[in-house]
Amino acid sequence: MKGDECLRIELTPDEYNAFIAGKLIPYDPDSERIIFSARYYEEVVEIEADESDMDALRDCIAADVNHEKNRKREKYMWSAFLNISDALDGSFDRKVIHLASA
């Protein structure tokens, strides 16, 4: 959505791998774009999107977590959900980098 702040969020490799491991529930195309356009660095994986797309991804993750039977994947998905929620709710921590509006 025009005027949304662009968010860049750092995830651990385990959190990111949880997105692509196992059986994914259907995510919307924008959420899949965020997941599969991630950038890998040495010890972090960075995802980037505007607030409205990141909010949609968070909703997909919530649905995924609620249906996940693998406890390990559920734990990492929940952690990614919390990181994204922190960014969207304005919490500033070491895993969230807010960029200037696009």
C-alpha cells in the first residue's frame, strides 16, 4: 500500500528454513515473494516488504503455526511470527531494522 513503511527483518537461518520446510499451507503470492526473495548473510536471513505485505505474511504464518504438527518447526515459525509482530507494532530490537518510507 502506498505510504506504508518498508520493513527489513532479520531472521535466524532456522526461522527462515521453517518457512520452506515441510508442507506449506498456501500463502498468498506477495507473502511467497517475501519468503523466496530473502537475502542470506553469514548468520542472518533478511526479509523485506512494506507494512501491509508484512502484515499479510504474519497472518499466513499464524495460520501455518496453528496447523503445524512438528514442534521444532512450530517453535521457529512462532519465533519468526514474533519478530514480524515486533516490527509491525513498532518495537525496536536488534532483529528489526526500520527503513525510511519508500
